[in-house]
Amino acid sequence: MLSQIRPAIVMIVLFTALTGLVYPLAITGVAQLVMPRQANGSLIEGDGTVIGSTLIGQNFASDRYFHGRPSATTGPDPADPSKTTDAPYNASNSMGSNLGPTSKKLVDRVNAAIEAEFAVGRIDVVAADAVTTSASGLDPHISPQFALAQASAVAKARNLSAAQVRALVEANIEERVLGVFGEPRVNVLLLNMALDRLK
Amino acid sequence: MTSIGLAQIAIVLIAVVVAAIPLGDYIARVLAGERTLFTPALSPVERAFYKLSGVDPAREQGWLTYTMAMLAFSVIGFLSLYALQRLQAYLPLNPQGFGGVPSDLAFNTSLSFITNTNWQNYSGESTMSHLTQMLGLTVHNFVSAATGLAMAFALVRGFARAESPTVGNFWVDLTRATLYVLLPMSVVVALVLIALGVPQTLAGSVEATTLEGAKQVISIGPVASQEAIKELGTNGGGFFNANSAHPFESPNALSNMLEIWALLVIPFALAFAFGRAVFDFRQGRAIAITMMIVLVAGVLIAYCAEANGNALLTAIGVDPSPGNMEGKEVRFGVATSALFATSTTGTSCGAVNSMHDSFMPLGGLIPLFNMLMGSIAPGGVGAGLYGFLVLAIIAVFVAGLMVGHTPEYLGKKIEAREMKLAMLAVLIYPLSVLGFTAVSVMLETGLASLNNAGPHGLSEILYAFASTTDNNGSAFAGLTGNTLWYNTTLGVAMLLGRFAYVIPVLAIAGSFAAKKKTAASVGTFPTHGPLFIGLLIGVIIILYLLQYFPALALGPIVEHFALLAGKTF
């Protein structure tokens, strides 16, 4: 065993240098040089400030915007930093609800979400993604079904015609890649930015 | 289930097999010390590694020395990783200014990464500095996978050789597996991932002002380089807490497909590498087919369970047609979430693109059962192949008992010593999984960590010990693992699952290497045809259902019936 200690130590040092430094730094160098937009997080800038990332969902609470999916992320409680509190779309603490299929909490939460949305007349059909939390809590997408369901409420809040907003949603639907991979979806942030550009 | 969902699953699996056959050939050549495409570029590096560490690459080791070298490397790896985490506050490349990692968490995380488990009781983006992620976690993603490859090849050499006192040189296997297999593949996969949108930067976070005017702090970092080896080395430890469900780890359907491909391809390739090493392609093919049958069966059951949605939510008006979307991302959907979940637990990867804790009872049963079987379809990098060969030995032994002929596998007589060692390896798992689970459910501190009540709570604990013992690392993540009790016991489970399992395996390797090869006779049971495949599947199912059915009945199975009856907890 003792005769194996030297190679063990030297190998750890060498592999650390090679796979822990050379490899990630070389990849970082190439990425920053060749693909800076992706390498820096596919950010969207407007007026010199960062609005967000096309890949990361944002929290939308206003009636004037399309809403994303419920998010289970939390953040430190401002009143007591040792505790956490709900902080939807906290992009420095990704997480899902981890509620199991027979969880009473899950069923109650979904029920409350359905009642709240129906009460303010935002949605008319309960799409599955409208009332379930995503795995990351940062899902940038919603289903076309959920987006279309919100169209008339958003149109009303903005004094636009429902047809105009529906057309905007249709134009923002991303189809499956090559017709096979993934699911049809709408990027909520991009849709809302397009909405802001509508006259 | 939709035809597009099934088509996505089929395309990925076909792409895996197409790549695995030539890759297996390549890996076998690398570990036989032959010349390869990368030899001109990498052999100076390789020679420098041997020179600096005082290793004579021509000198082979017996199984005991080989084991000692592997253990020495693991101990040193553990100590250095532990120190790095504890001291990260005083070291550079810590843009978010994180403090040192607490001792019990650092203990758990170090064991987790040296054993190729990558169970994460920490949240990457809020605990680990970039230096720790790069110098600690990324490094062990490489070397723990290379260690697995090395051990698998020690066993393969046991079958391939006759009357040999040695099984190879651990340092040579480790170095060659890293340099020639894992590193080049990681570079390619990392660059493709970046092109698809995965970030790669040394910045720590980006501050954005959202459309509604709120502040959003977006964690970022050198994600792609870690993501590539995380899948290829079947490690599974994510840069972010949400792992491959995080849009920065997997931004779209293509990155999702690439990651599933990457985590499956080396384990399948190893089955073919085995065939080449024993000079019989059919032997490797039989193992690959068996792995694929078990994998596909699991995917179909999980997909079916998830595709129907949650009846409890359908009852209150939720549209069931997209399936069970709690804990899943819209861009992936249920089909590839089920495929990812089955693949990541069929290998010892443990990366997740959806939250297994929120799967339907039977959808979650599949990942759980995959790990209880020791992740053998197709298994982790290396760990899958040696786990599978142990089962093949047992299957051949059972066949031998049935026909009353001395069992032999690839010309090696299987005798009492090998059978005892094989059974010892196989019995470590239930001892650890069921033992720790039983104790945890009796302790208040064990139950305090639960996120779900009722049978699902038992599933959470059972899943945690299955995942760690199996060196998988995926989780029913509702369980709060970052407590003194779970950090410690899960750590011990990872140790048992890796080392208490592999030491008997290496002893078998030594024992087979020393044996003569007997020529096949009419009485020899052929181990390359459908009869053997059927027998192997039968042995796997009987062995593991007998061990775990009672525990599964109290967890996911009773939950399934409770759900059908409309009961919540």
C-alpha cells in the first residue's frame, strides 16, 4: 500500500492540473472567443442593462403580462436570514417542489391555483403546466395551450383586441426541433417583450 | 403515450447503439495499450504522468496490488477534496464569496465524488466556489469514472487471460482511460453543449432587471465543461441544484438528447469492448442486448405511468393530456423525462432532467428499482460492466446446477471461491439499502427530513439509500439530506456500495486470471444466444424482486393503489 502512496499523490496533482484547470480553462477560452453569446448565458440587453436571459424564466405577476408556470424556488427570508421564504424564479437557487403524486399539499396547491385563476378570469382551460411547478423553478416556457388561454385576459388589461394578442401568441410558438425533438412551447419572456412592442 | 414521444426515445437509443459499437472497439484498444488516433498527441503527456509519479507502465500488478493502488488513489482523492471544500473561503476563484463547506457536508460530498456517486446534499450555485467546482468536482468526475473503467478492465482481463498472475496496472488504466477516452469525448460534448446554449464563463452571476422591474440574480459559471464529463462519466453531479432540469445545464431538446446519449454511450460501449477483449463479439453483444431489454422495458413502464397524468389532479379539472407535469420542464415533456430518468438510474449517472420525487408512483418505481438492481442496464462507466459480469457468473452457475455440469463462463470454471465472492458482492447492496432505511424510519431525526407523508415518505428514504449504495446520486430530492444523520449514513452507504462491492469483484478477477482456460465442449452452456439472455434476465428479476419486493410494496406500490382510491397524504 505504501509504495502506492507516491503515485496516488502525484496522479491527483497531475489530473487536477489537467482536468481541473487546463480542460475547463481551455474550453472557457474557446467558448468566449467563438461563442460569446451562449457562453455568457444568452443574455438579452436593452438600454445598456441586462433584462434577463432567453433561457431563464422570470416572475410575471402583472395582469398586463403573460404568466409563466408556478415556481417552487425559495430565497432567504429578509426578516430572518436563517429561514427561507417563497421567491419564485430565484435564478440563484433552482429547485422543484418535490411533492409526490399523492401529496395533499400538491392537490391543495393546484386547487388553490385553479380557483385563483378562474376567479380573475385569466384562464378558461386548465393546462397541465399552468398549475404545476417545473423541475428547475426557472422554466422559461409554457405550453401553447396555456399561452392561448391567457390571451383574452392580457388583451383586456392592455386594451388590445383578443385576436391581435392571439395572433402574437401564435407567432411566438416554437415547434419541435426537426419536427420530432422536444415539445411545442412559448418562451414567456420573449412573448412579453413582443407584447410590449405591440402598438 | 404518443408516437412522437416513442420516436424520440427510439432515435436516442439507436444513436447510442450506433456509436457504442465502434467506441467499444476503441476503448478495448486503449486499455490493451494499443496505438490509437490520439497516440501521437497524447503519448508525451501519458509518459510524463508515469515518469513524474514513478510508475513503470510495463510492470503489471496482481489483483491485490491493483486493489491497493485503487484504494490509495481514492483515499488521497478523498482527503484533497475534503480539504479543498473546507478551505475554499481562503482560496481564489470564489466570486460569490462562499464560506468553507461544513465538515459533515464536506465528508459526504467528498465520498460522493470519489465513489462516482455525485449525490448532492448541497446546492451547487449557493455552496461551492468555482475553484471547488473545477479543481475538486470536475476532476473527480474524470478520475472516478476512469477508476470504474480500470476496475472493469481488470475483471475483463481475468476472463481474457489464462494462468496469469496479474490483472493489469491500475495507474496505466487510470491514465489511459482519462487521457484517451474521457478527455477527448468531453471536449467535443462540451463545445457542442455551448453551441446549444450552455454557458461557460468564470463570472459568478449576472444581475438582471426583469420586465416588471424586479432584480433577478442569475447564477452562472463554467457549466459546459462540467456538464460534458458529468454525463459521459455517468457522474451526475450538477453545476446547479436542479441539475439537467436547469435551463443553463440543458437549454433545449437537442441538448437534452445529447446528454441522454452521452450518459448511455460509454456503458453500452463497454459491453462491446468486453466482447473484443475476449475475442468474441457475440459475448459482448449478448450483454448489450440484455442491458437494452431491461432499459427499454423500464422506459416504457415509466413513460406509460407519466403520460396518463395524475388522476388526483385530473379530478379537479387539470388537463391530463400532456401527462404528469409537476416537476417537469415544458421543453422536455414527459417522454424524454421518462427516458432520462430510466437512463440515469439504469446507468449510475444520477443526473436528472425532471424531479423524480414528483413522478407518479409507478413512474418513480422504475428509477428506484433500476438502482436496487445495482444500475446494470447499462450501468455506470465500468461499474455497469463489472456488475453485469457478476450477474452473468451467477446466471451461468444457475444453469450449471440445472444441467448438472460444472459451470464455466468463457472457458473459466466457476468454483466455490468465485461464487462466494460473487454472492458477497451481491448481498452488500440489500444489507446497506434495507438496513439503513429500516434504521432511518425508526429514528425521529430520520423522519424529520421527509418532504412527503405516507408511503411516499418511505419511498424517499428507500430511494436515498438505494441511490447512494448504488453510487447513482439521483434523489427523491424532497428528502433533506444535509443533516448530520443523513450526511453520515449516506456517506457510509456510498463507501460500502463502491468498495465493499468492488473488492470481491477484483478478487474474482485475480482468481479467474490465474485459472486455465478450458476448451468448450458439447456440455458447455453457450453464453451468447437468446437462451442465455433469457436466463440472465430471469436471474436478475428473481434475485432483485425477492430482495426488495416487500420494501417496494410498502412504498410505491401501495401508493399507486392509494392514488387510484383517491387518497392523499
